[in-house]
Amino acid sequence: MKRTFLISLIVIANNAFAQSFDSGKGFSYSIEMSGNLSDGSHAPFWLTANRYGLSSIERNSGYVRGSVFQSTDTDSLRNWETGYGIDMYLANNHTADLFVQQMYMDVRWMKGLLTIGAKQQPMQLKNHELSSGPQTLGINAHPYPEIRLALPNYWQIPGTKGFLSFKGHIALGMYSDNMFQRRIAKGTSSYDQDMLMHTKAGYLRLGKKGKPFNVELGLEMATQFGGHHFRYQGGNYVELKSNRSLSSFWHAFKGGGTDTANDGATENNEGNMLGSWLMRLNYNTGFAKYGLYADHFFEDHSAMFHLDYDGYAYENGQMKKKKRRYLLYPLKDIMLGADMTLNRSKGWITSAVVEYIYTKYQSGPVYSDHTAQITDHIGGNDNYYNNGITSGWQHWGQTLGNPLYLSPIYNTDGTLKFQCNRFVAWHIGVAGRPTQDFRYRIRASWQEGLGTYDQPYINPKRNVSIGIETDYHAHVLIDGLHIGAALGIDRGALRGNNTGGAITLRFER
């Protein structure tokens, strides 16, 4: 039945015809059909990763997608404009049969942009097409509905003569995967409901626009909070309710607070708080743009500042700061990258990326919050993307950050935990446009995973994943018709031995 659906989908797609019409400025629409066939335990990694959740790890899957967009023009002389987007798909062998991928409204005033709804947001300070992805605010999972206020493009700070520019956003949203989490748990593991999400980011550019060299510095932060946590204990579910008072929103914004009784004897941050420090160096020679960048992920103070207070004492029934003593943590975990983009639209190679990611340290294997019995405070075992209360840094089973962290959707035990977050990886990407109508991209990753500190692999698990994608604008047949083909290969113990291909037909205007 599944293969019949896929074969029918491809036949229909090959005969697809859409009649064009003149549209207004900023208006666009598209119709897309895709089918995937794979051999192995699941679909190959680079056929599924970094697609905003619009993919399936199942061996055979397909979807039909329709989208309508009206964009705002940030270069317009008008002070304000509105835009919108509606993007939906019907699918087979996906996490949902019918999904609203995007539905939002944009309101632009001057350089500011207000977005209400679910919208795919681009990654920052990295090559959107070729990078393995940011460690905090990535493009791997389904977008969720939110209210987002942003400066999407750099704004020159007055009084700096154009040397300093800023962009960023602040947002509040809500998860949309309640039914999915309940279905995955199946009465055997813990799950969350009605989780709230707060994100914020700021990026500072040093260097005048148009000059060959500039530096970008960034901070991305996020907090999952305010939901209902159903913890599976002894064959039953115990509900742990989080705060949803004004103070919880404030603590999610600035840090601090606690998850009421859920944190135990020690108060930690409100919900699951994490983020990344970012830096990028840019140099434009005229022939090409070159970049060097770093992305340092953190789960708490030990990795955010590499310095944590350790001078507590228990006095008169209270824990107090008594000594000037600190623990220093080395900088080991980091993502380092380099990219190049030619200043021309055509060529066999127009852009390339190489990245190195190391996440094995995580502030060390020892974890100890200070207590009345043990006043030493050691902030190790950061357990990236996991959290002792929430289901972690995922949405619909896919990581919200870098997909090289093994997403919970791959788990076979019904848990929504990241089972491999300690790893070292190399990633390369190459893209080109040999002709005006034909373009391609290749992404390849090598990874060695150690599991987690709490549940390490007995032996390291390695994997090589390769994805090759092509897109041909078949305007000789129908103007606006794109024919895409993709091949993916996985080899190794971490993700298994998988081989698969996909065909995508898209008509857009």
C-alpha cells in the first residue's frame, strides 16, 4: 500500500501542470510533491536533516505540499507593510498525515518586523545551504507558533559612524507536539504537554558596511518552561506542574528562578535554559567572500562563563555564599567552521564549507549541586540537549539545534531523550551552479559518538553520512517547474547502513 502511494505520487507529479498568472510584488506560491525510497533501518541522514521537520526517517515516505506567501519589502520606502504565509502538506509515513508547516502574519514597521504564527526562520552567521547547523537555533525541526519581534537585518547604531550594527530578535512561543509526545511515550516513558518557548538573540557587527573585513559577535539563548511534565514512575504517571506566573516569564527571560518543587533542594533556572556564543570573521576579496566562525554551546554557567561559584556554606538552616572560591572550566566543546562563497552566480563550485564539532567534555563527568550535606558545587555532566524534567531540546522528536546530536525520533525505547550527545565530527559541504538552470549541493559528515555520561556506549559508534541533491529548472517544459533528485548514504554503527533516493517536483511562481 505504501509503495503504491509513492509510485502514484511520482506518476502524478511527473504529469503535474500548474497554470501561471501575473501576481503582485512580493507574492509567490508553490506546489511540491516528493517521494523517498530507502533501504536500511531508516532514511539516510542527509535526506532528512535540516529541513525544518519536513522529512521522515521512515524508509519510504512522501508528501504533497502547497504554499502561498506575501513577503514584506525591507528596502521599501514605505514605513510599514504586511505579509503572510500559508504552507501545508499531506504526507505518508511522516509524524503526521496533515501538517500546517507555516501559518503566520508579518507586520513590518521601519526596520522592525513583528511575526505572529509558525514561520521557518533562517540560521544565523553560517551558510544556510551547506552548514551542519547551529547548536542552539537550528533549522532541523518543525517551526512552532510564536510571537516574534525582530530586527532581521543589521541596523547601524547611531553615533558609531556606521562601525557598529545590530540585529536580533525576542520571541515567545508554544510547542505543537502534544499528541506526538503522548503517542511516543505510550505509557512507558515521560513526556511534556503545553510547553512554552522563549528565545532571544543579538548579533553585533564591527566594521562598516561595504568594507572588505568585519567581525560578527552573537549570543543565542532559549528557555523551555511553563509546561506540564508527566514523569513515568513505577508504572504510573506523576504530573509535575511548572510555573506560569509573571515571575516565571521574567525568570525565563533573564535567568534564575526554579521549577517549583521539581528542582528539589537546589533552585536552578526556570525550565530548560541553554544557548550559544557565536563569532564570525568575514573577508571579501572581490572574487569571493571568506568566513571563519565559532559556535560554543552551553547549558549552564559552567559552560557559559567557564567560571562557577563554589564558596557555599550551610548556616542557620540556609545555604549562603561565604567564601571567595570559584571553579574554572576549560574551553573544549566548540564548533569551528570555515566557508567560502564566490561573488558570481554560476560555476561548478560556488560555495564550500568545512566544520569541526567537539562535544565530549560537557564541563566534565562529575555533577553535584551544593546541598546542606555537601557544600561543594561542581557543575559538570551538562548533558547537552537533555534536561532532568523536560523532554529536552527537541520538537516533534527532532532536535531544535544541530542534527548531528542524535534526535529522539531515532529512539526505539519510547523515550524523548538524546542518547548520543557526546561526539566529535567533521562536516563538509560543496554547492555549485554549472548552468543557470542546474544546481547541486553535497553534504558529508563523519562522526564518532560516545553516547552520554550517564549511559555511555561500550565502544564508540562511528558513522559516515553523505547527501547529494540536484535541482533542475525545467522551464523548457513549464516555466517555474523544478525537478529535484537526491541520493543519501549512511554507513556505520551510529545511524546504521542506509541507502536511499528521493524525487521532488516543485512548481513555483
